[in-house]
Amino acid sequence: EVTSLSRRGQNPRPEDPLLQRVRWLSGDARIEEVVTPLVASSDAVVHAIGLLFDADSGLGNLNLVVSGSGSLPEETSSYDEVTRRTAFNAINALRAAPRGGDENGGSSEPRAVVFVSAAEAGWPDVDLGPTVEKNLAPEWLKRYLAAKRAVEVELVAAAETGVLRPVIYRPSLIWSWSKLDVLPAIPIFNLASAMGVPFVDRTVRVGTLARAILSGLADGGVRGVQRVGEMEALARRRTS
């Protein structure tokens, strides 16, 4: 059984027979008491909570365009609250609870935790990345990446104690044919990546990311950072 926790708690496509099998819950993942019981009873966790423009960016209304759900941030919706705090709640729940699906807590296999990060979170590790971030990135983007990186660091730390198996996906621009407003940016990203610009990754379709996540959950050998090449390879496993 798959459980989805979101602010709305609504099935986006009620006519879809697969989505009808999902348990849709409305709740605030920033509240530890909401997250803990769900994580305790789960075999794996997928964290895909986030927003591109938080309340402090001054660009919050642009989420109507770039957000798949078309949601707007609340006044308290900072990157730290929406990304870092919600992920930390899940990680801390894993630390406190026995492995989901095993009443005796006897399994030695750590539960998978999938975190949808961002390609730009890896800028410190690529040529020119640190320079671009320091000199060209706007302040909101720096805070956005700081929250993503904080979660990545915490996942690695928890993994070292055997609490979880971290699978960190770092997509660049995520797109689908249903979001026509972002399509003009796709060739720009893809061309820059093809030309070898080291701090730009090619774009990823949302379906590719979804299939890659499923493969990462199913394969206990998948762990750590997955960039676009790894995501595409994992996605192909679900179609072959």
C-alpha cells in the first residue's frame, strides 16, 4: 500500500485506477507528530516535498507557473521549513522507530529513503560550480540549495549508523508535456549540457524520475547520489 501525505491530500487524477489504490492523506509534514506514525509503519520513504520560490524570495507567485500543483507558499513557507524540516522529521522518525513491516524489528535491512534534491546541489563538486553559485546565484537560490544540502548531509549521517539507505536524486529541470510553460527552457538546459557546460545537467521528464525512484526503492544496492545518467539508467529498468 502506498500512502501520500500532502497539504491537500487529494488524488490529482481520480479516474486513474492505479492512483485509486493510493491512500491520500492531508497533513502538514512540518509537524513531527504527523510524520512519525506514518514513517513508523512504512517500508520506505519518498520525500518529494519542496518549492522553488519560498515566501522570503519575493517570487512566491511564480509557483503558480513552475509548481506542478500550482500551490502558493504560506508566509512561514521557507526552504528551511518546507524542505529541511520535513525531511528531518522523516529521518528522525526512522531513528526512533523499528523497521516498518516487521513487528519484531528483526530485519537487518535498512529502509530506503528517497530524497528528490537538485542537480545544482552538486555545484561544489563540479568545475565552475562554486564560482557560479558565489557570484551569479541569487540569494533565494543559495538558500534553496542550502536546504537541499542539509538534508543530503543528514541522510548520509543517518546511513552511517545503519538507520536507512539513502537514495538521493539530483534532477535539473523536471518537465512534462502537461506543463507547457516550462518547455521553452528545455532546449537551453539540454544544449548547455551537450556542449559540456559542467554546471548544467540536461533536463529530466517527470515520468523518468518516477520510474527511477521505483527502481531505486526496489534495488537494495542503489544508494547515494543519482545524477541524470544514473536516473535514466534506473528508469530503463522499469520499461525493459
